[in-house]
Amino acid sequence: METGFRKWIITITVIISAIIELIDTTIVNVSINTMSGNLAAALEDTAWVITSYAIANVIVIPMTSFLAEKIGRKQYYVGSIILFTVASALCGLSTNLWELVAFRFIQGLGGGALLSTSQAILFETFPPKDRALASGIFSLGVIIGPSIGPVLGGYIVDNASWPWIFFVNIPIGLLATVLCIIYLKPTRRANDGKPIDWLGIGFLAAGVGSLQVVLERGETDDWFSANYIIVLTVLSAISLFCFVWWELRTKYPVVNLKVLKSTTLSLSAIMTFVLGFGLFSAVFVFPLFSQRIIGYTAFQTGLMLLPGTLLAAFISPFLGKLMQKGVRPQYMVIAGFGMTAIFNFWISHSNLESGTSNFIFPLIFRGLGASLLIVPLTALAVSELAPKDIPQGAALNNMMRQMGGSFGIALVNTYIAHRAAYNRTILISHVTNYDLPTQNWLKSSTAHFISAGAASVWDASRQALAALEGTIVRQTFLMSYMDAFLLLCMLNALCIPLVLLTIRKKKVGPPVKMEGLDH
């Protein structure tokens, strides 16, 4: 527990570390086209720049508690920041695609440690009575990171070159490293003679890594039409089954799954998975909709997301204060899922004429809903755990949010593709030579192209048909994106009954003391 200047320096440092890790989960998305051209690589291959980072993240996050105990938390945290920073520099200096993919994987290994370890350090920095406030402050990074990534990436790509999306991490990483070395208390290794659970690590890496590749690449390669997707799906299922079986029977597990005996943690993990599903999916679908259908740039899209994100970041510490004063987190979670469902329902009624004025209030509403979910779920997840189990519970909860995001993007992307095929079939069934409105539209468009200088009536009619096809495609994807928002609306609404299962339990007491983090 810290006080005064030292307390707030540590707080700012760990929040910045969490933010840069989460920014890097989305900042690359808007740069894929530029990277593909500059590195002379196919767009499908360039997507591995995103996939490799995500794989490393989800492998290392559940192991952070174990690694911090074995290495010493300060050493592990500082080492992770250094690894993340050095890998960021190497990413920017990469001269070919597969160099970049390899360095992104290393960057993900360093970055994955920053989330849970930052949370554990922050909880230890605050006294027990202020732990709910610490949850609110930690949530700043969770809210700001994924939302600010696209706008920052869009600005950098528009005004500089793609390597700078990695180079911007270097001064922040160096500053965080120096501040951690100076201000974090020294921590000791656990010299308990416990063997390292190499088998558990192997099962975890194979299972989660294979699953992540399937989720990230499945839609691109038409899922089970690709043999490697089938092989990785089977490998993932077998490895994860073996991982759970082994971790529950071994004496010294790398991931202590027994903490999931806490009903509150288990239900919170499910809700956090849905939170990640909705949070990352919305940040994925809304930019696609606004750029492909409305015609906004990546930077303009990011600016629209910014007010809601900043408002959510502003109120997060106050939500922590409310919990500290006795407001049950479940009530906030119900409000959060409700507001997020309303946001998705609201956006699902957009049309081709929608613009910024139609989106700004729903996006602010989304930001409020996200803060009402992230802050309380962070506190609720570990509220019934013993002090020694809190780091492991926090790591599992963070992994569920990241996995939820991966599942969300993969499944929503597939859902949009399937709905696009269905919606196109519905639309073109009404566009025939026998449909009077269609005939009138084609005649009017043909006349327009003739007056605009078409070489012949034949050329004008072909241009009219091409314009009709473009309108159908645009309308098809509009309907498909709206279907995706409706799906997210229903998913968030269905989580409210889960919260009611935890609300009957005893009121969450004062946050527990964190002796278990002193390793």
C-alpha cells in the first residue's frame, strides 16, 4: 500500500502500460491495407500481423499470476514492458511480412502480461477500503485502449507511415520502465521448490493458440473448407480438454482453475466474455459500417467514437467510489447490459442517409454502458476470492474478455457474411424485368447517363445496370450490419438474467487485503 506522490505515480504508470497494450490490439486494424502494399504481401497474409499478437496475448494472460510468482512481480512487470517496447521497435524496423509477424508475437507476449499485472499492482497500491476505486481507475485503460486504437492508427497512417504505429510505443515504454524501476517496491521470487508445470503450459499454448488461429482466420479461409482449420480445431479441443483435466489434478498448476469454484467469479467470467464479445465486436462493426456504407475515413470514425470513450473514462473512478460507498456492482452491471443493448438496437435502425448527428448520442450511450460493465465486473469477479487467489482470478477474468473479443469479431464477421448472402437474395428477388419500379429506375438512369455523355444507348444501359448493382450491394451490407447490431442487442439483453443469479448472494463486502500479491 502506497501514499501520496508515490501512489499516484505508480497508478499513472500502470494505467498507461495497460492502455498501450490494449491500443495495440486495435491500432493495426486500420493499417492493414497500407502494410500489405508496402511489404508486397497479400492482404490475407498481412492479417497475421493482427492474429499473431492476439495469439500471444491469450496464451500469456492466464499465466501471469504464475510467472509473477516465479520471477518476482516487479521483475516480471518491468521485463514485460521492456520486451513490449523492444518488440515494438523491431516491428517498426521490419523489412518483410514474416519478420513483422514474428515480432508482433513477441510484442504480444510482453503486452499480455501488462493487463493482469497492472491490475494486481494497482490493487496493492490502494488501501483495502479504496479497492473499488482502484477497479474504476484500472477500467480507464480497458475502456480507452480498444476505442482510441483505430483513431490513433488512422491519424498516423494518414499523416506519417505505418511503422510509426509501433514507434509511438517506444518513448512511453521507456518512461514506464524507468518509473517502475524507481517507484515499484522490490519483490522476491517464490523460492518454494515447486516444479514448473511445463505440461500445463504446453496444453494451454496448443489449445488457446490453435483456437485463436481458428477464430482469426476461419472466415477468411471459409472455415472447415480449409484442412488446417479442421486440424487446429481438433487440436484445440483435445488440448483444452487435457489442460483442464491436468490443471485440476496436478499439485502445482500453472493456472489454478479451482478459483472458478467461486460462483460469482464463474458468472462474472461469463459476463466478462459477453462484455468482450460486445465491446470488441461493436468497435469492429461500427467502423466497417461507417466507412463502407456512410463513407467516413478511419480517422473520422475514430473521432465519432472518442466522446463516448472519454465520458466513460471520466465517470469510471466515480463508479468505483459508488461501489466503495455500498452500491452493489450487480445493479450497475444490469444498467450496463441494458444500455449496451439499447445502443445496439438504436444503431440497428440506421439507413443510408444517417450521419454524425444520428450516431453521436448512441455512441455516448454506448460509452456509459461500457463503463457500467467494465468497472463493476472487474470488482465483482474477485469479490469473494481469498487474497492469494485474487491475481489468478483477475488473470482468468482478463483472459475471458480477450477471448470474448476474439470470438465476437470472428462470429460477427461470419454472421455478416451469411446475412449478406441472405439479404442479397431477398433484394434481387424484387429486382426483375417485370418489376415496374425497377423498369422505371433503369429508364431514368439510362437517360441520365446518355445526357451525361455516354457513347451509346448500350453503354448508358450498362452504366445504369452497374449503378443498380452498386445500390443493391450497398443496401445488402447496410441490412447485414444492422442485423449484426440486433444480434449484439439480444446477446447483451440475455445477460441480465445471469446478473440476477449473483444479486441474490450476500452483499459484496469491503475489498480484501492483497497479501497474496507480495511475491
